[in-house]
Amino acid sequence: MKVLNLRCANGHGFEGWFASDDDFMDQNGRGLVECPLCADKVIMRMPSAPRLNLSGARAEAGPTPAHAAPQPPPQPADLQAAFMKAVREMIQRTEDVGPRFAEEARRIHYGEAPERGIRGKASPEEREALREEGIETFALPIPPGLEGPLQ
């Protein structure tokens, strides 16, 4: 298996796993590779460094000095990975009620349905009506690659 660093035309970076370089070229040429964030199918392979497993070559980690250098700011790829992880966890911990979101949120709020985490689709008007009833919601864009059944 080859792990390739990929980037879509919108600048989102991600990894792809392929049997070979030819396998990537074939799948990409047929439009089968898409960005997990925006579903863009214009994908470029980015340079990547080879991974070396140098067992035993690690230095022992000692205590961090009290006046250690400040940590660099998080990189866009790190922020993207953290966002994707949070979205996946939210999807796993909630029930998808689809277009019945506003109705089901009301049923839960008024004790007509068991309390649980739900997600679904609601228009801005429906979200505003829920807010006026004291039902807090938030809109979270789910990347197209994560919609539907999880694999």
C-alpha cells in the first residue's frame, strides 16, 4: 500500500491509500478520488517524504524545561484533522433524523420523546422558531464525504 499526500483544488489536504502509483492515476483519472471535506474531484498529488522506521534511534524524552520555547501555532492541516475528528465523533454520537429535525427537537424538548443527541436538516426559519421556543441548536456543515452511512 502506498500512502499519498493529496490536495484538492480548494486547498484541502488529505491522505489517500492506493495499491500503487498507477492505481492512484487510474482512479483519479476516472474521477473516483474526491476531497473528504468538499467532495471536489480535482485532486493533485503532493510531494511526500519517505517514512523510515529507525527502531531504537529515538532519544529518551526528558522533562520539558520550565522556560521551553513556545509552541508554534497549529497548522491548517492540524486544524482540518481536528475538525474532521470532531465531526466524525458528533456523527457517531447522534441520531440522524433528517428533515424531521425541528419536529424531533420539539418532541425531545417537551418530553414527548426520549432525550438523546440528534442531527438533521433544518432551515434558518425552523432554527429561529426553535430558538424562540428555548430550544438551542447550531448549524454544523458536514463535509459531503461524511454524509450518509459511515463506513
